[in-house]
Amino acid sequence: MTTHNTRAGQTGALFISDLHLQAGHPATTAAFFRFLEEQARHTQQLYLLGDLFEYWAGDDDLQDPYHQQIITALRALSDAGVTIYWIAGNRDFLVGAEFAQAAGVTLLAEPHVATIAGQRVVLLHGDAQCTEDTQYMAFRAMVRQPAWQQQFLATPLARRKAIIAGMRESSRKDQGAKSYEIMDVTPAAIAAVFADTSCDVMIHGHTHRPALHSAHGQRRYVLPDWEPEASPPRGGWIAISLDGVITRHRLDGTQVSD
């Protein structure tokens, strides 16, 4: 569990997820850089809750020019005094220690409990709670095994990228045949996280269904995915103010009414 003391800044913490950054989506990249400069520079902590990248093939891809842009931007924020935390998503779970060191981020296991401005919050990406999607859960269990990752990372980088491209295409086809309910988190899995962590507040991403769910004295905040060129534009973040108030914000910074 992490506990943070207040210092200068307009917010205690900001939370984002599911940007799916890639060179082919320059508008999302530009929106991310604006967010870092205009919003994240004025917070104490920034939490990246998974799928920052569309995919991550391994830390031996650090020198890719596009990846270097993202790493440089994160390192500048870290060097400016903002503490950056990372929870892996289903697309970038292969991010490792070399990336973390280069970008100035701290890798967290999930679920992670943080106390921020008096709020005790459990943080996760959210894919592990989509338990009705049994096909995905079996795949997730396989690729999260250290032995599988070691073998995969021993494969040449170009081959890894080709395999990932095939996986992404298969995933797109599979999702077209699945209902939103199957791909969403299940109530039982969410209840188990609340019970295991003794938290009453949760923040996660993954489902691309931004909302605030309140029940039984518990609040579950779901982050949006980012797509500035969609109509209407998608994206945004969650903030915890220095006095512990939690708010949701659209990509343009306006607050979402809860």
C-alpha cells in the first residue's frame, strides 16, 4: 500500500488508462502530451492504469523512435517532481524494469491500495475481473505466467511483433461475436476485490465504459478510453483533489456530472 503526503499541486492524483498509444494515432499522442503538460504537471501523483500502449512487445523495443517520445515525456514529468505509477493492462503487460527506469515510473502489482488525500482507493486495470469471458481468462492466465513470458521474450523482436499483430486481429474478430456483458467486469469479481482490500472506492479501466457505479456505500469509477478523433471525442481522466474529492473529467478538461 502507498500513502502520500500533500505537497504543492492542484490535485493529489490523476488517473488515466486505455490510451492505446501508437504511431498511427497521432491525435491521441498529441492529446496525451497536452494532458501531461496542462494537467499532470500540476498533480502530486499520476497513475497509469493499463493499456497506455496499444501493445508492448518487450523492453528491447525501447529505442523505437515513437516509444522514445513517450518515454521522454514521462521522464520529464517524473523529473519535474510528479510521482508516476504503472499498473499493467492486457495490451502492455510485458512492460518491465528497463522501461520503468527509463521513463521514471514505478511498477505496481494489482490490485493496489493507495491512500491519497485521505481517500483509500483500490486500483486495477480491470481485465482480471471480466470473469464471464472464459476464453480471455484462459488466455490471460497463460500469458501472465513467468515461464510463458520468458519464452516469448526470447523470440526475436520482429517475430514477437508479428505474433502480437495476429493476436490483435483475432481479438477484434472474437470481440465482434461477444456481448458487452461478457466483456464487462462481473459483480462477483468486483465484490471480491472490495472485500479483499477493505476499500470502499475503486478505480479501473479496460472496459471502455466510463461511469460511476455506487451501491452499498461503495463507489466504482471506470475510466474512459481515448479517441480524440471519434464523434464525439472520447477520453478523459479521474482526479482526486488535495481535500480528497474525486471527480471525472472529459478530454477537454470539463467535469462530468455524477
